[in-house]
Amino acid sequence: MSTSSDEVRSSNDSKTYKGIRCRRWGKWVSEIRVPGSKERLWLGTYSTPEGAAVAHDVASYCLRGNTCLHKLNFPSMLPNTARTDLSPRSIQKAASDAGMAIDARFIASQGTTQNNVALDISVDDYL
């Protein structure tokens, strides 16, 4: 049985963020067009849509500056290190680092939640 990317997207997350898309197999990817050219910067593949969205936000800010703040997915999550004077390669790295950090945070919080649920089950539940 094959699942469409729409089914994967709706099963993973009901929110839609700018600048990301879901692959058939459930991973989230992000890329951004460089203003004034046809060139695109590949920002990476992420486990969560939030990780991909933050990567897009960082790259968008680095490329466009303050003019894009109202269009970001998470404007309050821009790292202090995001600057507008970076090379395309540095923008990719900054975006990827930010996205991976968000991915790690979300995955860690899910693991903690799952572990707490498992620990809350007592022997009495089985008797």
C-alpha cells in the first residue's frame, strides 16, 4: 500500500509552514530562492516540520533582513547569530544548525513524554 505525501503530511502535522514540504517517506525538507536570481539554497532534511520551518526562517532573515520578519514561521525563534552579511554557504550552515537544534529539541521532548508515560504505568494496571 502506498501513501501519498498529503496523507503523510496530515498524519504527521496539521500545521502548514512556509518554505517546507514533506517527502513521501515522511521527512521534511526546506529550500529557499536567493532574491534577484534563479538560484536556490538547499537548507536540508529534517525529522520535524518545525525544524525545517526554523531553517527556512533563518535563511530568509539572512537573505532579506528585517523586511521579512512579518513573513517568518517563528519570528521569536531567530538565533542571535543570524546575520544579513553571510555568504550563501554560511547561510546554509546557519539554517541547518538552527533546524537541527529544533529537531533535536522536539525529538528529545517526545522521548521524555513517551518515557514518562511508560513510567506512569504501574503493576496494578495489569492486575
